[in-house]
Amino acid sequence: MKPGKIKGIPMIDAIKALRAMGPQALALVPDDLETYVEDGRYVMAAGWYPAEDFLRLAEIVTRTMPDPGMDRWKYLGCFGGKQVFNGVYAPLVKAGNPGESLARYPEIWPFYHDEGHAKVARTSETTSSIAIQSYITSLDTFCRLQAGHMEELLRVAGATSAQISVTQTADAHRPALFAAQWVI
């Protein structure tokens, strides 16, 4: 699986979280990633950064953040999704139609990732299956993050309840698979 690059938006969220958590969290940042969290360092939202760097910073966030009452990686995905689907990517959300919004996820994927691709197949009025291939979806943590991101897309689109489960992480021959269900 290729690690690829990730857009600056999630990098900024991870950096802000680490800075907000203070010296204890910042002390855990390895030397090769310190430049991201130093005062005055500018990470551009539209820039591209190594996905491995993001995942290493996000791992520190998940280990040091207060308990969110749910899976920490999924929470990070939900947090990021809420920010962008109510903000810069709001035009991609079809208000009142969570299924159609999720069906647009393959269009959203390349806004965040320079490698891989996503496919969505509607399986009923309130369920879909998602496949993500050729990216670091062999990592369970990354898959849980993506599940949270997609769940938030469903909620912003109007789902009163949304659940996306990781049913398979990827390997060299298989995509990562997700099962989505929601209530309107």
C-alpha cells in the first residue's frame, strides 16, 4: 500500500490539537516531526504532506486527547468531516440526501489524497458499501479515521443516525471495505 500524501487540512487539525494539549503532548513529537508543531511554522491547507507524518502526529493526538466517548480514530475522522462538510466542501453535500452525499465520496477522496481511489455502491435506501484501494488502508487506524469522516458526511447531509464499519482492511490484493447504514 502506498502511503502517498495528504492535504494540509487534516495536518492543520492534528497540529492545532497537539498545540492545544500543551507541553505534555508536544514532548511526544519525534524530532523529525518537530518542525510541524514549532511556533511560526506554516502548514498550508491546500499543500500536500506525507501521509505517514500525519498519521504519526494523529497517533500522538489519539494517545493524549481526553476520552471522546467513542473510538478515538473515528472521532478524529468525525471532527475533520464536521469541519469541512460544513465549510469548504459543503457544496458537495446534498442536504436531505445522505445516500447521494455518500455516493459523492469518490469525488471527495482526491481532495484529500494523492493516491488511491474510493468506490461507493448503494445497497438499499439507507445502506451502502464502500471500497478504498491503493492507499494505506492496510492500517486499521487509518480505516477507522476514514469511517468517521464518512459518518460525518452522512450526518451533515441530514442523517439522524449514521454508522460506518470497517469490514476489511486492505492488503496488496484487496481493497479496504466499509459498510454504511443511516437513518433519515
